[in-house]
Amino acid sequence: MSQRRVAITGLGLVSPYGGDLPDFFARLLAGESAVRHLLTEDLPRPLSIPFVSCHGFDPDAALGRPLAGTMDRFAQLGTAAAFSAWADAGLERGQAEEREDWGCSWGTALGGQLAYEKGYRELWQKGRERVSPLSVILGMNNAANAHISIQLGLGGVSMSHTVACASSAIAIGEAFRRVRSGEAAVMLTGGSDAPQAYGVCRAWEALRVMATGDAQTAAGACRPFSADRGGLVLGEGGAALVLEDWDHAVARGARIHGEMAGYGTSCDYSHLVRPEAAGQARALHMALADANLTPADIDYINAHGTATAEGDPVEVAALQSVFGERAMCLPVSATKSMHGHQLGAAGAIEAIVTVLALREQAIPPTAHLDTLDPACAGVDHVTNARRDLPLRAALSNSFAFGGSNAVLAFRAA
């Protein structure tokens, strides 16, 4: 079966910086952190952590009040990002007979946890006997892709992927495969999560993998690859891409941001939470082979880079295993240092960052990396300032609890 080229014709996100897509990328290039101190009082115990919030997002304005009211926050963020990507691709909303091979592939790690937690609090804390009749449809993990498909008139496949922190990367990879094989002409893909539920944050705290920071220090709390890194910073967000058959995109005169070229996924099959370089290396090799690229063709790696004690050195070891001597001159950056870790949405956000890096020929840095951990040496870390280079191809890494690994390969248009 002949394989089709896959164009990226639409990009959209709900930015924690409160601006549009060019503003989002400009702030990343400038090394500007969106991490702030999240302090909430109306909880069983006050929650005070560094967090990345889309504080300027108004779901009623973005979606309309009736529609927004039928969604949990993760679906609001995702649907708004999808609408933005759809408009960026120059496509119209609504039902169309020819859209029966147009679909949606979406990722979320948590789904509607905020809706479920509200219901639990109503029952157990406030002693009420009933919860909202919308609780099930607000909380279901496929709510985002269902709303997106209905609103955009996508009559093809509509699927949700829940694979922890690799959720949206895998959603994008599976959408890519459908377009490349000819099963779909257009796929709307990406991910969203809103992990600020009290129970979710407490659960992550219990794992002892979260960074700390107060109002003065929160902005620099996430320090991937740094000797003094203290853990990840959670964030909310939504990001979407429109993947399209290349010939279809050209025929309708679409602007092409870049090309999705390959996808690799693997499982460490060794431990639920401890990452393994060999498993990550398999996903990297698979993505390169799938894209018909060699290590010498890659000019940038957007690292998973969560700033956890175990995760960062393992990712560097995987890159060294795959790229060998080239690893020392392979530019690598972890943009979670600025936009935080959106769990199931992180892979989609970082895919957009990677596509924009190729389009603008500029690499955003790893912020706050002043003292490199010797265990993370061995690659060319882009630190604290943008780097302008000729970029032909790049990879975006997403590695998850459960040993699930996903790598996306992109080419400049």
C-alpha cells in the first residue's frame, strides 16, 4: 500500500500566556516562564503549589455559554484549541457529507476529574444525596473528542487515548497513521487536561515528584536537567493540530506549517513508574525508521524533560544510545521548564512547539538550567537563550508512567 505524505495545516492551543500562537512561541524563545503560585482556599486543606494556569481563558467567550456549560474544563480547553486549529487550517465548521472520512483522535490522562471531584464533595463533604445529572457526560474521557466531532461535523473515527503523559502524543501518532494510510483525508488531533483537582494534586504530591515554590520562586520551579532540579510542575491546557493528506491540502490551497513524517511507540515492560532507556530508545529508533530519517538528519529534540530525579538522566541515556557521537552536537531543550507539564496534553503542546521551531528556524531553550547535572551531560543542551539554526527535521519525545513511550518526527515544510 502506498503511503501518503501528511501535511500539518492547522495549529491551535489555549496558551497559559494569554496570547495567540505567535505570542506563545515568542515567549518560549525568550525563556519566559508561565509557572505561577497556585493558592486555593475552598478545600479541605489549602492547596499551595507551583502551577501553570490558563487564567485568561473564558470558556463562555470561546465556546458560547450553552456549549461550555455541557463540558468539564478539560473538554472546554480542548474544544477551544480544536476550534482555533480548525480556523487556522482555513476549514469551516458544520456538517458536510464529504467529511465522513474526516475524524478526531484526542488524548487526555485525567478526563473530567474536576466534575467527578465536585460530585464526590457534594456527596461526602456536603452530605447531599444527588449530584448533577450532567456528571457522567462531563466526566467521561471521550467528552472532548465527542464535542469536537459534533461541532466540526467529523463523521469519521472519533477516539480518545488515555496513556498517562503520552496520551496526546499517541493520539497524534495514531491520527497520522490514518491519514498516511488513506483511511482519513483530515484528522483533528491533540489533547487536553485540567489537573488542578484537589485529589489529583495531593496524589502527585504523595509521589514526591513535584517541584515546590512560593509566590517569589514559583516561576523558576521547573528545572529540567539541572543539578538542583526538584520535580515537575503541573499545568492545564489544550492543544490541537490538523493533519491532512498532502495532496488534499495543496489542492485546496492550504497553508502548510510542516510535515509529520513518522511515529514510534514502545513499552518499557519493566516497571510502572521507573523509566528505562532501552524502551525509550526503541521508540526513537522506530520514529526515525518510520520517517525514513537517520540520526544525522535530526537537528533538534524537544525532550520530555520533566525535571524529575530519575526521568531526566534516563532520557539523555536513551538519546546517547540512539545518536551515538552525534548526541554531543544534537540540540536538546525541555520547554516544560516554561509551560509546565499538562499531563495528557503535554505531547500535543510540545508537538506544536516542535513544528513552530522548524517553521521559524529557532529553538526555544531549557529555562533555569544554570548548573547541569553531570548525569544529564552528553547532549547539546540549549540553555536559557534561543538558538537560531537551519532546521530540517526534529523529534518530540513523550514518556509516560506505565512505561509507555511515544516519539513524533517532523520535517520542515
